[in-house]
Amino acid sequence: MVRLAALESRHGYRTSVEYGDGLIQPLAEAGKVDAFIVSTEDGFSPLGANRSYLAFDLGIPESMIRALADWNRIQSPRISLIGLRSQRSGSRLRGVILAAAGSSMCYE
């Protein structure tokens, strides 16, 4: 993981924003990540590689994650962030944010 930024609130809480291009599961299970921001690109991409785990851990059907990512990439004329929070108790992740990919319609 490569650290991109450290954010601090007025109350002294700190959050690290880091970049990685591998699998999220080992990091989530080790308690090293609580949210995942991922591009909506599919196939051989971070979303494609992690979608099954995200669906399991968050308790959100894989088909729903795919449909929202496709909508954000193919149909949304605006730059959109789609936040999905965990629906499963015991989830390692609090949620996932689907961010518009560089090939998204909004960037045309």
C-alpha cells in the first residue's frame, strides 16, 4: 500500500488514504482497511478482482454492485460517487465507494 494522504478532523481523529492495486480481502481481514474506493471499470481490474469478496463481506448482491458500476460508467452524465454501506453484521468493511472510471461517459 502506498500512502496518498493523512486526513485529520478538528477532533483529532486521523484517517489514512492509501493506494493499492491488489486484493482487498487480506487487508480487510487483518483490520487494515474499513472502506474501499474503487473505479467502476470491470473485468481485469480492482473491481473485477474484488467484486465477489465485496458482495460477500458487505451482504450486497454481486449483480447489484455490477449494475451500479455499469450505470456509473456507461450511463451517468455526471461525475458520480456511489456509496454502498455494509448490510451484513460482522462485515470487515464499512462500505465501498464506486468512483467513475476514466473511460466513463461523464468524461466525454
